[in-house]
Amino acid sequence: MASFIPCGPCGHDGNTRNTEKWCTDCNEGFCNVCEKAHKSLRITRDHNLILIEDYRKIENRNVCIQCEEHGSKLELYCKVHENTICIACFTAKHKECSDAIIPLAEAAKNAKTSTALTDLEHTINETLVNIQKCRKDRETASVRIEIQEKIIKKRIFDTRETINKHLDDLERKLLDELTTTHTSCKSKYGTIQNKLNEMEIEIKRLQEHTSQLKRFAHQTNKEIHDEVKSITKALASGRNYDIEIEIHHGITSLLKDVDYFARVKVDESTINCPFTDSKMDQAQIHVPVRQQVPTRRSVNNTKLRLQKKFTIKRKEKEMYISGCAILANGNVLIADNAGNNVLIEYNEDGLFIRDISVSKNPWDLTVIDTDQIAVSYNTYKYIEIIDLNKITVLKKLRLKNSCRGISYSDEKIYVVVFGVGIVVLDMEGTILNTIQCEMHVYNITTIKDRIYYTVPFADTINCCSTTGNNIWNFKNTSLTTPGGIATDGAQNLFVVGIRSNNLMILQDDGTVSKTLLTNADGLDKPIRLYYNKKTNILLEKCQRYETDNNQLRKQVKLLQVELHATKEENKVLNEKFINTDELLKDKLVEKLTKSNSNVKCFLGLERPRNPTAQSKTWSNYKSKNTFKTLVGITPNGAFSFISDLWTGNISDRSITERSGFIDLIEKGIM
């Protein structure tokens, strides 16, 4: 509830009346009776009175009405410097601006209808929107760097674990080798010792029979000689062993030369969140001629250029790529239905980025915006909307049966539900419609008011409206077991044949088709497609079996789609582009009526030494000294009008009125 503001004069007399007007000169409120008396006095007749409702808007704001430099009342406004001044300011600093000095009351009177004020309000609103966008961008960047930290920490840990495991394996092998060597040396020592023990026993036996040895001295002497000879020979064949260790130079180099595990690198780049300048928007009149008269491009001149090819190595025992997408940053996101409950992310150069954990084995996915995707989970009978930055599930939507292909268009999610049809949901999960389709449908794509899907067992492609009405069907012997499907911005369709090993493009009406790639181009059981409409990049996935190591790998191709117009199409486009007079007139009237702005150019210059020249060439918009000129541009980009050069402090309205531009406009345009 608004606070009560009593009438000042009535309150002085002890009465309490509600204020109807506020005097900005007296800084006091007046009721209707006191307002008349206030206006009747000569000394207060010219005071500025505003409605009390307007005063409430600025009641709690500190508005300075005195000159900070001279202490005098601010009574004048300088249009050159766009600032309020007092009498002392005028005589001291603004003598050269005498033609542009007006009473402050007059400036305030026109403030509500001022184009500058409208521009200021618009600029403030645009700035707030820009701040919100940039703040969101910084929040996204913060989340991204948190994810990068986790990824790097995991990589460091994994590397350390790998090194530890490798060193453990080397240690185990070295200890086994040491044990074997020790056992071998000890065994050889034992063999000689056993022989010496046997000989010692034999010599002692001979010693005990010395009486008998005397009778057979010759024979005994020979036996002892043989034993000594045997001992000498055994000792000669024996060896001494000293076990030592020679550390691999790589290990010693690791201890000596490697003084860091890894280095943390920071790649800096400019923030991709520029402020949108609302004034620059005023200088452009958009004439969407080609949108007025849509022209179909022939698919016969569509060509593909290979940008990148890389292979996804299998991590688990099995791998089945059931879905794929291209994110806004160009990274590739892959759904492995036979994997370990993850989505796999690669960058556009084929380098592995991360595994994104999800609740179950994903089947298909679709991109909603830069931060969000929707994922289907086939036999688990639900889909999820996932925030990629925070890796959190925003929505989990359960459906009646297996959820297969999924697509997003115009704030709606389209899901193929087995035995039910194509279910249309809003972003809150409310089912808006169910469209009947064949039972064995796995792949779907949508654009504007159309839905496309493939029926692999029937070798057909169907196109219907978002309300379920059939538009066309396509079947051709050159396409068998159609799989992945995607559409470009012109509603032309890309589709792969799994068994026919080819990639085709179909005209938006389904009547014309062209084969773009075959097995001769390296296609081997192509299964999935995704088209990025902003970059015209087509993502294609093949299932490739390598016989040399019996590994099943998935090959990924990023293809640049190039659309070339025929001579006939260029002729039609040129004719439609030239005939733009009426459309330009409508757009120009609409633009000038709404914004009263002109197309202008700024020319920067060095700061003049003369203070007068400084003030006249100063532009608050550019925040520097400039010259300004008004130019006219035709739809084909030619200059049709160039005004004289004006100083930078001139307003857009003034240069438009004084340049002679309006005199050249034909009757009816303005």
C-alpha cells in the first residue's frame, strides 16, 4: 500500500489533506486547493508540478537539484553535452553552446516522448538481457571447468594406477627372475658339495683299512690318485656366483630427469558472449525476400565432403551404437546400448572427451539446446531430459512401452513407443498427441510441421504431418533396410540403407532421390545419422568388423553438406530478389514508424585541441570524438545516398531532417 503524503501548506495550518501534486522546486506536496494558490502567485507560477504518482516512483531516490560545482540551482539543460547546468555553468563553460541551451522544465516536458529516453530504456532492457546471458555463460563456463577438473583428476588417477600396475608387473617379473637365478646358482653349489661329501666318505673308508692298504699299496695308490683327480676336475668345473641388479635406464631416468607428473595447461580464449548493441540494430532494415517466396533447392546438386573420420574403440565385450548427435560446440555424443550406462563424448577431431553416466543403457538421444538433451531407454520404458553441464536429470517421463527413436522440434519431444505410436510431449511431460505408425519403427526425425520415420522391415520411409496426416511414402529397390534418418533446414531428407550400404538424399516432397555414398566410398553397414542444421554437418556411423584382430569397431564420419543451385534456380532467385520495391516500402515504413532511426556511419578522429571542437565532435554513444554521416543502402548492397559530414554530437533525428534524405523519398514511403 502506498504511503500517505500530506499537503505541506495544509499541514502547516494543522489540517491533514492528501497530496495531489508535488512541486520539484519547493520539494513539497500540494492538495488541489493549495495547488491553485501556488500557481496564482507570481513567484511560484513557473514552478514544475508533477503528479503524486510520478513522485512516488522517485520518492526514495536521491535526485540532486543543485550544481555540485557552484551550489546554484540546476535550471538549464545543454543539448550539446546532454547535461543539466546552472547559470554559473553557462557563463563559465557553455557560452559556445548558447543555441543548444534550453530551460530544464522544457527538457523535462519532452522527456516522456523523447526518442533518446526511449532508446535509453531500450538499451537498459537490452543490457539487462545481455547481462543475464553473460551471467548464464559464465555459470556454464564455471560448471564446464568443474567437469574438466574432475576429468583431469580421474585421468591423473588412472595414469598413476596404470604406472603403478606396470611397475608392479615389472617388479613381479624381476623378483621371479631373481628367485630363478638364486635357485639355479644354489643348485650348482649343492651338486659340487654332494660330490665332495661322497669323495670324503670314500677317502675316510680307505684310511680305516690302512693295514690292508699296505698289502695292496699299488692298487690303493691308484684309487686315491683317481679320486684326487676326480675332485680336482669337479672343483675346476665349479663356479662362484655374485648376484647383482642392473636398473633399466628408463627407471633411473624417471627418478633423475622426470621432475613433474604432468603440467596443467590453461588455454585462454575470448568470451563468446558479446553485448548486443541495440543502436546497431536500428541501422539495419531486414528485407526477408527469400522467405516471402520460398524456393526449393534441387537435391541433384547436393554433394558431401569428408571433414573427419575416426574410430570408436570398444570398451566393453559388446558395442551397439543406437543413437548419436552433434552438440552446439561441435562435439559428438554417442549412445551405446550395449555399454556400461554411459553416453560417450568425442570432440570434432575424434579425441575422446568423457563418459557421461546415465541411469540405464541409452537407446537414442536428441539435442534440445546448448545445455540439454533428451534420452530414450528402449525396454526400460522411459525418457529423461538431462542437463549436460551439471550432469543431472531434469525430467524423467515414463511411457507405456519401449521407447525407441526420439526427436525434438518447436518445444516438443517426439518419441516412438512400441505398439503405441509416435507420442508427442511438451517439455513438462504432458502428452499432447499420439500419432499412429507401423509397429517396427526405430528411427525418427522432425522439422517444423513434419515427421519422418523409417520402417526397416518394409523398406519404406514415411512422411506425415505433426497432426498425423500422411504426406508421402517412399520405397525404392536401391534402398533396403532403411535405418538412420535426418533432415536439413529445407526439409530434404538424408537416410542410410543398412543392407544396401548406401546413403541417400530425398527431395522434401519425396519424389526425387539421389545416392550420395555407397560401399565403394567406404560405407559398411551404416546405421545412424544426425544433421546439424546450423553448420550443415552430417554425422554418419558405420559398423565395421576388423578381421585382423577380430574386433568390432564403429566408424564415425563428419561430412560437410554442400548445396549447389542450378542455373535455373539462380535465375529464379535473382528475379525474386530484384522485385522488392513494395516489400522494401512496407518494411521501411514499419521500421521508421517504430524507431524513427536512420542508417548511419561513424568516422573516428583524433581528439581536437580546441575545446569547442571537442564538444561538437564528442559522441556519447561511441565514447570518443567522431564525425557522422547518413547513408542509404539498396537491397543489393549498393549505396543510394550519402549525406554531408556532420559532427558527432548531432542526433539521428537532426541528421535525417537536415541532410536532405527525406526530400528524396517518394510519396507514400513516409
